[in-house]
Amino acid sequence: SSNLPLRKKKVLITAGPTYEAIDPVRFIGNHSSGKMGYELAAAAHAAGAEVILISGPTHLQNPNEDIKLIRVQSAMEMFEATTKYFSEVDVAIASAAVSDYRPRISATQKIKKSSEIMELELVKNPDILATLGSARKNQVLVGFALETENEEENAAGKLERKNLDFIVLNSLNDQGAGFKSETNKIKILFRNGTLKAFDLKSKKEVAQDILTEIIGLLNA
Ligand code: C5P
């Protein structure tokens, strides 16, 4: 029905940061709060979807007990969980701020302070979204791009490389947009080159706008 436009649909969402362990007490992370992804999960659930939310470390609670919340720490764990469920979903939205690199070695004991200069060797993490992009059959696939410069050009490249239906741009340059904020200001870039700009809104309203676009694609 129009009340539950995602009834009988399965939606997978990645959210939050990833933590890449350096040793048992330290990690490499980022400032992602997870809010955007959790709002997307709540909105998809409210629209009737079966929701799988794969989340890095956040302070947020599961928006609804019917949402299957899988908590992970690292990019590798997020990769495992996401690729495990992807084939059974109709829609995947990658809103997680995945660490591009991880320490090559995670020390089993706390690293001791010693020399003046300390080097940490990093290796690349798999690109979760790009992996979904090459595996996808009929699924709708949506990504995010957070840029500090050349945002539209960079987003267009990601849309193409990761084989997405559309990419959501949020700029750190916009007041009230991005990581810890309650609000967000987005643009959506589609495969055909159309760029839709939205006003500054609550993340809840932004989630609704994104879902409306996804529902449009599912019904096209
Ligand atoms: O390439 P970049 O990290 O800027 O792309 C951002 C998009 O790709 C986001 O949707 C993010 O969730 C996803 N991504 C991912 N796995 C990575 C890196 C990014 O799923 N390792």
C-alpha cells in the first residue's frame, strides 16, 4: 500500500564509523555518529521494510526491536556481515564511514612507549560498497560521499566506480551538515547525471527524502 511502500522489501544499511585496532586499548577511528544510518533504518522500518542494520561502534540504540541490528567493530567485520546478507536484500544503503586502512598488525598486548618516533604500518581495507556494486543483481544500491573539495566531481567518480543507483553528497563545508550534527544538507546525484539539491533538514527528514528516491526507483 502507499502507507507501507516498502512492504515485503528487505533493506540493508551500514552505519557508523569503524574502529581499527592498533592494540587491545587503541584504535584508528573517525567522527561518524551513525545518526544518518540509524534514521534511515528507522524510516525504512516505518515504511514496512524488513531492515538489517550493520553498525560500527555508536552510542545509539536500535530504533526498533524488529530491526536486525548487527554490531561490528572493524571494516573487516563490517565487510563480512554485509556480504553475508547482501544477496537476500532488495536495497542496500552504505552510510557507514568505513576506515580506508587498518594497522597491518594489531598487537596482542598494549604497545609500550619507547622511541621518539613510532611507525604504524597500514594496509588497505576492502571497499564494501564497491564489492556490493560488482556483485549486485537487481538490487537498488545507494552510497554516500563526504567531501571537503571537488564534491560533485568526486561523487560522480564514486557513483560510477562503485556501480550505484545514486550517491548522497554531504559537504563538511555546509553549516549544520555532516558527522555529529542533528541536521544534514544533501544533494543526490543519479546515474543519468541529474543532481537534486535539498534544503537543510533534520536527519530524520533527510532519511525520508532518501527513501522516497529509493521507492521511486523500486517502482520505476
Ligand atoms: O570512497 P569513499 O570512502 O569516499 O566512498 C564512500 C562510500 O563508500 C560510502 O557509501 C561508504 O559507506 C562506502 N564505503 C564502503 N567501504 C569502504 C569505503 C567506503 O562501503 N571501505
